[in-house]
Amino acid sequence: MRSNYWPKLSKAEINERVFSALDGNVDFYNEDIIGIPGSHLDPKVFYNDAPFLADAPFLSALIKNPNHIGCHTLGKSEHFFEGTHAIERELIDLCAKQILNGEGDFDGYVASGGTEANMQACWIYRNYFRTEFNVTTDQITILCSEDNHYSVFKASNILGIDIAMVKVDYHNRSLDTESVSATIAQCKLAGKTHFIVVANMMTTMFGSVDQVEVYTKALESQGCEYKLHIDGAYGGFFYPFTSANHQLDFSNPKVNSVTLDAHKMVQAPYGTGIFLVRKGFMHHANTKEASYVEGEDYTLIGSRSGANAIAIWMILMTYGRFGWEEKIMLLENRALWFCQELEQMNIGYFRNPNSNIVTMRAAHIKPKVAHQFGLVPDNHKHPKWFKVVVMDHVTKDHLLRLLTALSH
Ligand SMILES: Cc1ncc(COP(=O)(O)O)c(C=O)c1O
């Protein structure tokens, strides 16, 4: 039996687990809890006595409104919400070990999204380099590809860390090995000694996947200190299920942290990014001044809804490992079918064979068709590419209508 198999739970089992976790939290309705600037949702607007709530664990969690402020995989947390914190801990453990093949224990939390999770990684490594290596911020740089999501530019700007981008091949979107070596050499000349590498497990526009060893080999051969973060905001719940052997999870000792994003492929509500990191790093983002928070705060965000962790956990448990694999396989097959049709029509496209993103050359796409089908361009002002993301709602019928429109 494989070890990364999480079982599917029945609806009754899921309800039981979530409602008993909510029972493990404080009860604002019936207990004397009067010191927290938070409560259940306003009952005049959000009825807490609607009969269907007895069978609606996520909505009940929203209404009871647990605060998951802080990080619950290390030290103490607010005891008021310890029932639902346990679900978040279980979720973090599942993602790190059963999806990302980690061994041992990990830290992590449910962030507002992929942006925050990427920023949390950069924040931790900036502080780690400054504290452990006694370097200044201007000796540190973020290293990523030109296909990277723009969230790293926000991280660079907010954290005051420079950023260096390497080129990718225009056609197959893979890292340009020479550009990686040359960029690192240039950074060294500019006084950079410590690198925060952000590598992609499916880029936003192309679904391309970085070969992390291109980064690690070049950095090691040039004697640089680095920490490797994987941005799996797009691919983290997809690629591990379509690609048996890859270097972008915790089975690779060089991968130190990973971003996942359940509000993309998992169809969870917005506010369900996930940050995962090996033990021993989270404390670099501790804010000791958060003294009124039990256990202080190791996260970027502060207060956040516990309903989000519950939503992700419920979805993953509803499917189980095998159900999730089947869902992903269906999307992968549809994407493959769509590409075969594009080939017959001689329409140029890029697709990583293990991804559900198909990015077509703009030259083949009339603006009217792009608008009609909500195709997303790489650049709204000067589009060179338009992408289709084969999600649950993107059936072959939809794709066929697009193909028909493209043929005219
Ligand atoms: C690869 C990648 N990283 C990060 C993000 C940012 O995620 P969010 O919008 O959840 O902050 C995205 C969003 O599309 C993404 O595709």
C-alpha cells in the first residue's frame, strides 16, 4: 500500500469531524467570552438557526467564525479556537506529506492566497540570511524566471530585496541554462551572495514547470548560499498527481518550502493559499510584539477565517487520494484532447504534458474570439499568447465551441 494515500471520508464522517471541531472552540452564544474583538457573524444578517445548518459544516463554520490567527504547527495558539486549529494542522500535514512527499514534521498555515505564501517564503529567507549569515539585505536577491508570477515582485518591493530574472526558451518555456549561470554571475558581481530561488510548479501563463536542478547546480557551482522555494500556487494540487517523478516536492532535500493555492484547482473559496516549510524556519517570521496573541504570530496575515482551512480539508476528504487523482486525470485528458485538435488545425500552442493549461499563440486568435471565450492574454496591451485553463467547468463541449470559432 502506498504511504501517500489519504482515504475518502463519507459525508457523515466529514460532518462529524467538523462539527466536533467547532464544538472544541469557544461558544460565543452561550459562554462568558468577553475579551476578544471578534464574535460569531451578525445573526440579524447571517441566521444561525436555519435548519439546513445542521447539515452544512462549512456554512456553520463561517457563521461561528473561528479566528485562525497565527501558526498552529508550532508552539501555542489561541486556545479559544483549538478545535478547528486541529483541522488546519491535519491539512498542513496532509499537504506536506501525502501530496508533497515530505517526511517528518512541517510548519505551515492557510494564507490569504499564493501571493501571501510566496511573500511569507521570501520574508522568512531574508530574515534567515540576515540572522544566520549576518548579511545585509542588499547582499540578498530573489532569483526566478521571467515566467514567474508577479507576486515575487510585490515581495521584492515590500521586503526591499532585489530581484533577478532568468530567461526561458520562447518555445518550450524551459529555463535557459546559460541565462541562469550568467544571471547568477552578474548578481555576484553586484555584491549578491545569498539567493532566494522561487521555482515554478506550473507557471501562471504557460503551466510550465522549472527544472530546479538548473538553478541548484548553477548556484552550487558558483559557491552561492541559497534557499529554494517552490511556487505551486497553480500546479500544487495538479502536477503531483500527473507526474510521478519530479524534483519539486519535499522528497528533494533542496526544496525548503512550497506554496499551494486551493482557491485555484481545488475550487475552494478565496482565501485558501497554503504555505508549507520544513521545521526550523518559521520562527524567522515571528513577530514577538504580537504579545496579546497567544503563541505570538509567525504569519504575514494576522486574523484569518478558520472556515477556509475547513473548506480545503472537506474537499480533499470528500475525494480521497484516488478520487482526486481521477478528477485530475479527467482534466489532463481533456487538455490532451484539446491539444490534439489544435494540432490538426495547425494552431500553435504550448502545453506541459502534465498540465491543464494550454497557451495558444495570439496570431491564431481573433480578439473577438478571445473575448467571447474569456481567454486570458499574457499581456492585455500586446498579447502574444492566450490561455485556456481546463478546469472542471471547461468541458469538451466548451472546447469544441472554441475550436469551431477558431476555425472561422
Ligand atoms: C504561479 C502563481 N503564483 C502565485 C499566484 C498568486 O496567487 P493569488 O492570486 O492566490 O494570490 C498565482 C495566481 O494566479 C499563480 O498563478
